Amino acid sequence: MSIQTASIRNFSIAGHTTCGKTSLCDLILFKSKAVDRLGSVDAKTSVSDYMPDEQEKQSSIHSTPLNCSWKDHKLFFVDTPGYGEFIGETIAPISVSDSVLVVVDGAKGIEVGTSRAWKIAKERGIPRAIFINRLDKEASSFKVTLAKIQDAYGASVCVPITVPLGKEAALSNVVSVLKPADADLPADLKADIATYKERLMDAIAESDENLMMRYLDGQELGEEEVSKGLRKAIVEGRLVPVFAGSVAKDIGIAELLDGIASLLPDPFWRKEVKLEGGKTFEIKEDGPGVALVFKTIIDPFVGQLNFFRVYSGKFTPELEVFNTSKDEKEKLSGIMLMNGKTQVPVNEVLPGFVAAVAKLKNTHVSNTLATGHFRDKLEPISFPAPVMFYSVSAVKSGEEEKISAGLSKICDADPTVKSERHHETRELLMCAMGEQHINQVVKKLKNVYKVEVKLSAPKIPYRETITSSGEGHYRHKKQTGGHGQFAEVYLRISPNASGYEFKNEVVGGTIPRNFIPAVEKGVNEAMVKGPLAGCTVQNMIVAAYDGKHHEVDSSEMAFKIAARQAFKDAMKKANPILLEPIQKVTIVIPGEYMGDITGDLNHKRGRILGMSVEDGMEVVSAEVPLVEMARYANELRSMTQGAGSFEMVFDRYEMVPSNVARTIIESYKGGEEEE
């Protein structure tokens, strides 16, 4: 393989769902002669959307690594889903890319998927380019869409490299801003091109003092100088090149590919890569092999496939490597380049390559693979917390272990899916990014792991605490012949915002020191199930201050029983209240839905903390009780026609309003009576 690292371009293609990302990927493969036939999403022949669930939905669900050659350059690119629930499949490839091509629908402009892709790349400091697609469609407008992009991301930052000739059905070609054709162009287009070229030349001049002086002196800059200056501006984030075109009519795609090859950065642009803990590692073509696994799938023919991006050195088949994240050795039995389901074995992979390897024993997403003596870990990929929760149980009795094993493997492959046994409610929870994401997991459990599950609303982990002090007392006395049972305990409880604390204030030996641990155990056991709704009790100081014992009949068990009952007695007198988990929620929406969203949050007992505009979208920050967010993914999709997204994290526990608490407590008491 005679590929030079400097000629490699590694990028992700991202944007809102239905903007044409997958069709663009299929066309790139066809134009570059990587495939013989143009794939089609509608005809279910797409190279990228090859999974049955994607063909059924006619939309991307999974990220798909692809590759091709274009004019002496090797392109590695990943088609990412635009639907918000599959955000993990977008975050992972963007995190390991050298650049991101954001696709925008020329008729719809900036959508939530556009903003999301931009934000992911911006937060990670990854260079961006924009392709305005579908300019052949009715109501599309390059100038209107460009104005929205520039308003959101910066007029001096987002500058066209190509502009369309004609519009809507009359779109016929694109014109290069730097080298416009000699053919007659409309006067207004000539004026626009002159403006855009001036902005590009300003960006080039700012990248190099010598170039700036020559530019100000009116000297003409060479083609290589222009490309080098633009590349530097793009890498530094001062310039985001904008391309125009139509995938459906194959207009502007060759010019886009030329721009990717000449302007987007090669794998050496970073110079160094971040390591876990804040250190960095210098990228070297002749250094140790260092790669990060960013995707795992279960292939029906070869089993588990791990996709990795090479940062430094090289990897070859049959090589023994070290998984520094797991502290284990692995063997690369074979390395493949992938185009959808097509696998091509290769003899080596270099920096910038995206490749796949099968049958690794214990390697998962965010794991570092290395050669030689390299033992550091690359910075792991950061994923958002799940936003939808279900309690999971088996349809058939006795298949609980199969569910746990299947979910464990699914979570290893998709870090935005979480599964855990809740330590308070004892339910097995399945957590994901939304209803469709949940449905995908259920399908995978059934089809791959051969287990059917039923879903139900999870119990909310309410807590109980007290608002005043109280004292409790209990004497445990039981005579059954022979040794009896005897223990008497006096407890005092008081609120403590910083947590739980047990104190031994017994004097005079009324409770012998060797029985104090039993008293504390009894209190701890009683706090597991509070008196209001059977919830965990928190935030109090419990002091044992008096009691009685019997030389013969007292025992640890007797003191545990007495302590439990004394605690319950004290709780009744200390004004117990119910607490509920409060989530910190961030909602991203188009501006026209702001009224609906804020009204709905007020209805959910939410508190709006602030509103802002970020990358062309409205951002609402709020605090909302967890119980009100159980189905918010579906509700938000309905309110915004799929244009909104949100994230939430646990913040704190807070007192439940009395009318709501009354309903919860009555429901709990009713359930106890039925039992």
C-alpha cells in the first residue's frame, strides 16, 4: 500500500435527518469509482444504510465508515445519523475525525441536527466545512440559507468556496469563488463572488504575516499559497468553507471533493493527541502504533467488529497489540477497510485510517490499542447521559440472566444505552436516548440475543427525611422458654443537610458498648424503608442516648429489633416529608416553539433558569422533577415536529409538594393493604 499520510483526509458527514447525508456518501463512492453502481436510500441499495432496520426506516440509524480515493488522496469518511436519539452514533465518529462536513438543506436552513453537529465539532475543536445541499428543490435559496448560517456561526467565518449558478429547478452548475469561469455571469453573482473572494483572501493573509504584506501590496498569491493559507485558517477555526450543490442532480459534488482534498486538514494537523488525565502524545508516523476504538457492531458473519481510528504509527495483521484501557493483550487476526458491509483486507493501516478488526476478546468503545511500550490511554469519548428509562422484565420466566447478558453486550457497543439494577427500587432499568432508541434495543435483544422483554414505567426513587427533631423509644421483650429476648433503646433524631450520621451518646453503660453496633445496624435497616412511602431515609443525625439490657436475654438481634422500632417511633414525631429527584434539563429548539416549551415546563412543575441563543437555536435551561420527564423525549418530538432535543442530569433531591406527596403516599399505603 503506497498511501502517504499527508494525502489522507479523515472526516465525518453530519447534519439534520433528511438533509441528504447518506445520498451524498453514496454519490461520493460512485463518483470516485469505489463502487460500480450508485446506491439509493429509496431503492434500499445504499452502501451506507445497509442494515435492515435502516432500510425499513429509510433513514440512518447507525454510523457507517466508508472510504475511497479522489485525485491522489485517500478519503476516510463516516456517514452519521441525523436523528437525535442516535446521537452516540454521531458523537463517536466526530470525536475521532480530523474534520466535519456539516450538510444543510438549502430549503430548510439550520435545523436542530445542524446545530447539534456544529456544537459537537466545535466543543472538540474540530475543523468544519459546510455543504448546502438540495439547491435544486423548490423554495431552496443559497443566499437565504447562507445568511442564516452566517448569522448563527459568523459572517466572516462561514465563507463560500463555491456558489450556485441558477436556482431551484434551473440550477445548472456551481462557480468557484477563487477561480470563477470566464463565462458571462450575472452582475449580482459577480458582485457576490468578489465579496466572498475578498473575505477568503483576508483569512489567508491573516494566517501568515509575509502573505499579508504581499496581499496588502497588491501582489498575486500562488495557488499553493492560497490552499496553504486557507488550510491554516480552517484548522485554527477562523474559516469554515461553504460549498453549494445538489446531490440529486450531481451538481457541485466534484468541486466539493476537490475542496475536501485541497483544503481540509491531514492527520498531522493536531500535532498531538490528548491522553487521559490531561497529558498529550505527539503524533508520529514512525512512532508506536496508537489507535482509539470508536464503534463496535455484531456482524452476522464475522461476529464482533471493532472500528478504530489510527492516530500514530502503523498496525499490521497478526500483530499483537496492547489494550491499555483493559490492561490486556489482543491479537489483530486481520485488518479490513469497510464500505458498508463490503470488507477489503489490508496489509497495514497508517495515521488517519479508519479500519475494522474482528474477534478481539475484550475490546470496546473508547478503548486504546497500542504497539510497542506505549501504555497510556487516549482520552475516552464523552457521551451524553440517557434521557428515557424503562423497567425491563422477561416475557418468559427464567430468562432474566439472558436479558442481563444481552443488555451488557449492547451497552458495550453503544455507550448511550445503560442498564443497571437500581439499588433502591430493585428494578432492572434500561436507559436510552428516546423511544425509537429503546425500540432498537428491544429488537436487538429479540433478534440477536433471542430473548423477549416487556417494558414498564420505572418506579421513581423518592426519598424521605425529617424537618424537625423527634425522640423514639422501644422495648423489645419476648419470653419463649429458656433464654428470652430483651433490649430497650431510646433514640433522638434531628435534620442534617450534609447527610446521615450515627452518634453514640449512651452513658453509664445502659446499653453495653458491644451492642452499640447492633443498634446502628437496626437504624440502618429501618432507614431503607421509610414510614411514608417505603423509600430510603436520608439527611439526619441519629443519636442513641439511653436504653436497658439484660445480662442473659440481651443479644445483637434483640437490640437491632429494638433500634428499628425506636427509629420508626422517632420518625413519626419528626415531621417526615417526601423528597423527589430533580433533574437539570437543557432543551435545544427552533425559536418558533419557545412558547409551547416554556408553557409545558410550567405545567410539569419545572423552573426555568435561563434562555439563550446558541448556534442559531434557542436553548432553555430548567430544573424539572424526574417523574415529569419520564416520557419527555416523545412529548418534545411531538411539540416540535422532531426539531427539538434535550439532555438531562440528576441535580438534587427536593421536597415534594403536599398535594403530590399525598397521592404518592396513598398509592403506597393502598398497595400495602392489597398485599
